[in-house]
Amino acid sequence: MSVFPKISLRPEVENYLKEGFMNKEVVSALGKQEAERKFETLLNRLSHPPSFTTVRVNTHLASVQHVKNLLFDELQKQFNGLSVPILQHPDLQDILLIPVIGPRPQNSSSSNTVDLESRDLFLIPSSANNCCALDQPLNSSAPHFFSLENENLPSAVVTHVLNPQPGEKILDLCAAPGGKTTHIAVLMHDQGEVIALDKIPNKVEKIKQNALLLGLNSIRAFCFDGTKAVKLDTVQNTEGEPPFLPESFDRILLDAPCSGMGQRPNMACTWTLKEVTSYQPLQRKLFTVAVQLLKPGGVLVYSTCTVTLAENEEHVAWALTTFPCIQLQPQEPQIGGEGMMGAGLTFEQLKQLQRFDPSVVPLQDTHIDSLQDARIEDMIWLANKDCIGFFIAKFVKCKSTKEKDVQK
């Protein structure tokens, strides 16, 4: 059920989103009424938190089971013995899921207000790294809680899709706030080299601090503009610092700057249409750099935390047309839905994408009593579907681009 009103957007922004979600291909496949219903459901979903809080365990420091036990004990202490289930994700072994309980209407017939009890568990935005995503941080003195990172589920999926391997050289082209950077290093057992770039100095320092805190020695973070990360002067010696020679990296993650229209909960967005649509040129510049820096046979993963067609499926269509040297690849794990129609991609290409679409499940509030009899399979399904809006595309570079300039 809906507790909060739908997200408040400027009329021109809402119309822009509606045009994307009700494009000719979608309406032809679903019908106008169903397409409009899904769009309205999306707007309502964006103002509500996901059904589960996602906590990633830094397995470089502790086992998942050990942290799960500590987290369960700490939750019981903070919430007066309340027994909240903590689930380990079956396809993402380093991920723990905690149901979000509340908000909900008051039971009293004399009031229609929303009841925000002190025991309700809520989502904190994922920028709050290294703490559990509850309505208050876990006791900072509790042992091993620095081995937790609050991370939206699709943000953890994208690093597994990248599938970093020990000994590889990997680039996180737009790395801040750094959660995916540390996840890459952990998945490759801190063996190899992880280069993290970002333009904002204090964010780069935060990445360095997190790497130090987590004991990850493979991470090197630089304050550098990703659009300028290709070395054009081969005579200049930068000694492993940016810019880099073409075809230097085995894998590249481009978690691109975007309009962020998939973030939840988001009660209102005051951005103008010009602001919402301003990211596409930057995304294309960064993607061009990523293709140049990727080795033949290397993997490039592109992701956003937005729901717009232009920044997601249309970007993929542009990339495949612009760079004949790359091909779409199937993703593992495949947890999100297929891509959205409307960008001219084939059905097979759409199946190779992952779009996390909050509109696929109806709004519902969670009560602690309802969790007691819930099947684990049903809770995992809900966690997979009821998350932030997110998009993932995986490419492989089939041939070298050294011999000629990359098309622009």
C-alpha cells in the first residue's frame, strides 16, 4: 500500500519520463493502459524505501556467517529483543538482506497518520558507507562492524557482473564514493591492481581511507578527470599514474554519472529537464575513453542508478553502433529484469541487459508479524525486485583499436 505520495517532479520532467516509459514499442507490447499503470507505479515506488536493506560483508576481514551472527545480536540489543530475519543472498554470497519494517498507518481508528515507531527499521542512503543501514548506526564499539558496507543490491550485483580476477589490472573510471572499488579488490582477493579515478579531491581521499581501513593494498586512487584518462603523448612518462596508455586494463567499470532518477526513497526532485538530460554527452565521452583503455578480450561494464531510456538502453544502442569492436555479453548473476523496449535493440540484446525496475512489484508495508511465516524464497524474490532503479550492460572488446582512432 502507498504511505507516501508519489515523487514530486517538475511537470516537464514527469512528461519526459512518461514519454520514455510509454514509447511506441512498450505501448504496442503492453497496451496503453498497462504501460501507464506501470509508470504511475514507478512514481509511487520512488518515494518509498526498498523492502530490504542490503549490507555487504567485506570478506577480506571476516566471514559472512560471523558478521551475520554479530549483526543479529546487535539488532536484538538495539531493538529490545526484536527478532528480525537476516538473509544471506543465494546468488551473492557476500550480501546480507534485512527487511525494512514500516512505515505504516497507525492502527488506531482515531488517526490516519503514519506510525513511525522507534523500532521501525529504515533505509539510509547508500553514501553512508561502513555502517549498517538502519534508522541509527550500529554501536560503533561493536566488534567487526567496520567490515560492513551499506550498499544497494544492484550496486553489489554490478561488481559481480564485472567478475574481477586475481592478478588483473582493473579501472574504476568514476569511483566515488568507493564502495564498488573496495568490492572489486575484495573479489580479486586483493591480488592485482585496482585504479580508482574521481575528479573531487575529498572523495578520492575517502577512497584511500576506506582502502586503508579495510586493509586493501591493491587499490590506488587518483584525483583525475576520467574523460582525459587516455595518454595521447607516448613519450611522457607518468609512472603508472593517469593518464594511461591505450589498452592498459583487463576490466573497466564505468558506473557513470547520471540523473539518479532511480534512487529511493526520493520524495521530490526539483531538477529541471535540462539538468535531467544533461548527462548523456558526459556518459558518451567516458565510454569512449573506456573503450580505448580496454585490452582486446577485456570486459567493460556500464551502469547507472537511473531509469531513463536515454541513459540506459539508448546508450547501449549508441555504443554498439559507434564501436564495432565491442559486443554485448550475457551477465552473471542475472537478477534484474531485461532491458526496456524503445531504443531499437533486438529481443536478444534486451535479454543481455539488466534493468532493475521498481514498478514490477506492488507497494506493500512490512510488519514484523508477516515475516514469521514468510518463505525465504519469497523474501529473496522481493529483495531482488523491490530495490532502487538501476541499469547494467556488459561488453567485451573483440579486437584492438590501437591501429586507428576510436570512432566518436
